[in-house]
Amino acid sequence: MGNWLWTIGIFSWFILLIVVYSVFLSEDARGRRRYGADRWAQMKEEERRKWEREDAEEEKRQEEAKRIRHEQDTATKQCPICSKPMTKDTYDGFIIDRCPEGHGTWLDHKELEEITGEWDWDWDEEGEYEE
């Protein structure tokens, strides 16, 4: 019976600690005491709007990057060997370029790693091998 009372006592102190923190020590409680409830609510609303603006800007950047990638993928490239326009094929969701004369299949930068799921961390951003 003593162990149960000890456990209930510890649990009660834990609950009391949570209540004291939420009422007196949390950021919202400190902000309401420091700035007043109305000003604190206004500041939190401004912060929320800032986060929404940042999210919208990030979404625009991602859409622009996606649009640029699509333009690059749909642009006709020439075979580096015979200079004839290459055909576009799709492999596992990736657009790959093939020479109509059979000189090979050509992939964009890091596309092979994306297709195979393997990464070679010795390549820098420009595609140069780092030693």
C-alpha cells in the first residue's frame, strides 16, 4: 500500500509542476504579464502572419524551381556526338534523352543517382570530382 501512495504523491507533484509552468512560466503567460493580454495577442497574430508570408514565399520559390526544371526537361537537347536533336523518353518518372542514331542515353546532372537511389558524396555542386 505504501508504494501506491508514494506513486500517487509523485504523480501529484508532477501535475502541480505542469500547472505552475503553464500558468506562470510559459511563454504565453510571461508575454501576457509583460505586454498585456491584448498586445500579446496582437504580437502572436503578427508572428503568425509572418510565418504565413514566409511559407507563401517558400512555396513560390519551390514552384519557380519546378517550372524551371520543367522548362529544362522539355527543351530539346542535341546529341554531343552527332549534334542531332535527341528524343525524350520517360523512365521511372524521370525524363531522359536518347540519341536517335543510337549514340546513347543521356542523363542530366545527378539524375543517375536519383534513379538508382545511390549518391556519390565526392562530387561537388558543379559536378567536379573532389579528392
